[in-house]
Amino acid sequence: GEDVEQSLFLSVREGDSSVINCTYTDSSSTYLYWYKQEPGAGLQLLTYIFSNMDMKQDQRLTVLLNKKDKHLSLRIADTQTGDSAIYFCADLSGNTGKLIFGQGTTLQVKP
Amino acid sequence: KAGVTQTPRYLIKTRGQQVTLSCSPISGHRSVSWYQQTPGQGLQFLFEYFSETQRNKGNFPGRFSGRQFSNSRSEMNVSTLELGDSALYLCASGDGAQSRTDTQYFGPGTRLTVL
């Protein structure tokens, strides 16, 4: 079945860049998403990329997609303490229309 | 535009009871999806409604049901609650007519605790 995998934890220093990685198995993906979840809150849509694109930039966020390797990454430039949260990668399946989530990567930003 | 709203935000129930959760999508959105989030299983898709019809369903038992009204508001019901139903229930509204290209925007969730 369709699966999405992420590393569970990333720690960076304030001001550094953060790179969160994700792999997926679905060959029918239409869109891939990055969501952010802060403690006690719902999911905030950060950005998304159409499956035929290679890269998308949105202010401090850069999404890279390697469709051949089914690898997605989110780069956060100049990471701030307010970026500390759990980041979820999600695949919108073209076969089922369902959103499949990874386990989430906890980003810790140290001052 | 106002975002997705969910009520109530917190609920405490006991085993065997039933519960109804409510979700109001973003104005103009016609699809509503529900997800369950637990520490052990992560985020799992429950079901999706579009124009009052269930369009998609996840792998949950029949105790979990939902419906959508003509104004696109949706309710989710869980009957005969079990301890394992304790979770954050998230609702998402979609801006497209096709599941396969529908970007979803999430509400704050309802935290359900079953004692």
C-alpha cells in the first residue's frame, strides 16, 4: 500500500538552515504537502508541490521533489525558535484521493 | 475568510458512551474530511464527504460514522466508545471538486478522552 516515511527528529541552531526529508511509495501522487503542527494545535498548511514540479520556493521555504527517487524535502532558511514544531509530509494519492501522512519530524531549534 | 472550525475543542467521555463532533468548513468549500491522530498510529484518514455524500472511506470500524449537511457542515459520530478512541480528531475542508487534486485545510481539532 501507499506509505510515507520521515525521520523523527531534527535539531538545529537558530539562524541555520533546516532540511526535513520524506520518502513516499505512491506512483499516483498528484500533490505533496508539508504541514506544521504546534503543541495542542491542528495542522497548518505550509506549502505544497505538484507532482510534476521539481522545486517550489515560498519565502523561507524551499521544497525539492525528486520524482524518480520519490524523495521530498523541505528546507527552512534562517530557522527561528518559532519554527519549532512537528512537520508532516503528506501524499495526495491520485488512485484513492486520500491524503497519506508520514509520522512527522519534530524540529527543535536551539537559541 | 474564517478558517475551519471544530466544536467542541475538548471532550471527556466514558467507555460505552457515544459522541458527536462537529466541523464547519471554510466558506465555499464543499468537501470535508476527518482524520484521527494518536501517538501510536499517527494521522489516519477516517472518511470524506462531498455534497452530502461520502466520497471516500478509511479502514475504521462501523462505530465511526459521519454525515454532511446541505450547508457543508459535517458531523462525526463514534458509538460505543473504547479507550483506544482517545485521540485528536481533525477535520479538513477542501477547495476542489476532485479528491485527487483537493488541497485540504485543517481545523484545530477536537481532543477526545475516553475514561
